[in-house]
Amino acid sequence: VVHMAEELFSEGKAALESGDLPAALSKLTEAIEANSSEALYRSTRAQVNSAMEKHEDALADAIAALELDSKNGTGLLQKGIAFFNLEKYEDARAVFEEGIASENPDLSNSFKTWKRKCDAELDMEKQEEENGGGTEGPVIGIGSVEEKEEPVQLQAASPKIRYDWYQTEQHVIITIMIKNMTKDDVQVHFTERTVSVAARLPSGSDYSLELDLQHSVQTQRCVTKVVATKIELKMPKVEAARWTSLEGEPQIAKIKQIPAPGSAAAAAAVIPCLYRTLPFRPRSPFPRTACRCRARVRRRRRR
């Protein structure tokens, strides 16, 4: 039974990595039914449920994983992410702070990234409360970018809309902090090196965002997700390399070309004579014809 559960888990994990979420959920559920005492199965299914926007199920799986293994880092991370997606930002931040304190080297950066996202959401809520529920002000956090909307006639103040981004080994994710949007209000166009976003805000004004990406993405696999608190763009990378910034030209290393032996470039290459650089005149071990510099010195001596 245990061996069968391991095979089912491997198939479910492979389906998750390939992006086939329904198949991944099915295989992981079968693995849990075959062996319900394995925390890793639960935490991995929590990740699938989160990707399928089944946040309540993701939270239940994450809690179950931690009950089986209190040191399960993936379960702790998925618990925090589930709280975040359920807009329970205080609970989520407490979970991510616990994860940071655990000093898990594999998940430390993930815990810190999600904690920053919680801080940003809580700051936005605080500003809304201070403004009496009015237009939200700018909240600038680490890795965030501020985008100012074009002024609209008869509008007293233009709202400032923040977006930020983060990356994994395989994906780049952009989050635009606009609330109360629907899929019909948002249009996104992807090309290999650009992203264009156009949206009609709840206030009735228009918002647009144009980005020139630093590297290429797989346009056919890009996904746009619109939820109550944000717009999320998930773009698979063409190459599994770390981006130094979201926009800009890719950093390409300059490679010095070495001429092939026998080529014209190799024939034109100048090789300095070592005889001239020495502080004394040693007896050359080479024939006279091997060094023209040496031959000229001997001719001068004979004269």
C-alpha cells in the first residue's frame, strides 16, 4: 500500500509541475487515501488546491499536514498563503513570521516575500480606514512600483495604483493592487517581451499598464487571475534564469572570440618576442630563424 501511495504521489507531483492541476489533485487524493499518515502528501495537495483557488480546502490540507508533522515547512507556507488568499492578513502574517523564525533555508525567501505582501495589504487597509474608506493612497514596499493614473476630468484626485512582482525558478508573477474588479473589466495582452493591461476601474476611470520585460516569457501559457483584492499575471519563463529586474535589456556576457588555427585572424595575431622583455641576453635554445629579433642582434654585433 505504501509503495502504491508513493507512485500515486509521484504521478501527482509530475502533473502539478506540468500544470495539469485536475490530474494532480486526483492523484494526490488517491495517494492520501492509500496512506493518510504522510504529511508531504497533504502539503502538496494544499499547493494544488491553492492554485485552483480552493482556498478553504488548501487551508484544511495545510493544517492537517502540520498536525502530522509540525516541522513541515511546505505545510506552514501553504497555511499562510491560504490565509492570505482568504484575506485574513493578520493570521497570514503571523504564520509567515513563524516560518521566518524557523530558519528554513529552502523556504526562507518565500516566507519573507509573503510577509511583505501581508504588510502591504495591511497598510492599505489602514490607510483606507484613516481616509474613511475613500480612495486608497500609495503603499510602496520592497520590490514594488508606483503607477500614477492619468487625470480624469471632474475627478478631484487621481488614485495611485501600486503593482509589484516576484519570481520563482519557472515563473514571473505580477500583482496589481486593484480591488473589486471582475474579469470583464480587465483586458491583458501578452507578447514574448511585453505585457499590456487595460482596466475599467470601479470609479469609472480607465487604467493602463505597459511593461517591456527584461526576458522572454511563454505567451501561450500566461495566466491572468482576477480576484476581489488584486489582478495577478503569472508568466512562465522561457529560460529558467533569475531576472535582475522586471523591465530592461537582458544582461548578455561579452565573449572574446579566439581565432581558429590557420585562419587569417590567427595569422595576423602578433605574438611578442620574449627575448626583448628579458633583463639579460640568454643563449637562445632556438635556431636563428626561430627569432628574427635575435638574428638582428647578432648581425649588429658582427658589424
